[in-house]
Amino acid sequence: MTKSLPYHPFKISHLKDPNYSAAYLSLIFGEEEEGDLELKIMLSAMRDIFEALGEPNMSADDAKLHLEKLDVLLSPEGSATIYALASWLKALGLKLTVAVSQEDEGEEKSPVSDVELAQVGNV
């Protein structure tokens, strides 16, 4: 009998492709539109994306700070804001999507800015 590969390393290896990660999150967020998305599933998906795309590009201190902000964002209070925004947009015939960032040529790649982290922390 052939051995199967552990799923998590396989998933992370695929999530290292930003296009795959964007599609994965879009699929996860699509569950929210149907009212089936659970906070634990969203947090798990976001942590997987972070493991694949964030950790290799950040210092240990930046990674810790970024994960702390994710926990705040996806806390019950923070997630209520996300769901409220999604509902508000849905009423207008719009929805939240995830896309790969297209950086300007010559722009230094930064995984997260201090301003973005501060904004997330003020949810």
C-alpha cells in the first residue's frame, strides 16, 4: 500500500503561490455569503496563508505582531465588523474579494506596513 503525504505541508506548499492563496481565501469567504462560515475556519485559513506567505518574509518580531493583529481582527468583536461590512456591501450588490497585489515596478516589497497594522488594531 502506498503511503499518503501529510495534508498540511502539501497545502502550505500550494499556498506559497499568491494566486492560489487568493483563490483559497475567496473560496473560504464565499462560505460567508451562504451564512456557513465559522470564525474558526476563517482563522485557520488565514493562519495557513500567513504560514505560507508571511513567515518567510518577516522577522520573528514582525511575524508575532502580525499574528496578534490577526487574532484581534478575528476576535468576536473584530469579526462582527467584517461581517457587517460584508452585509453592507451585499445590500449594494457588491462583495469582498481577495486578489494578488500588483506592486509598482521598483517598489520595495513589504509584507505589512505599520499603518496597516495600526488600522487593524483599531477595529
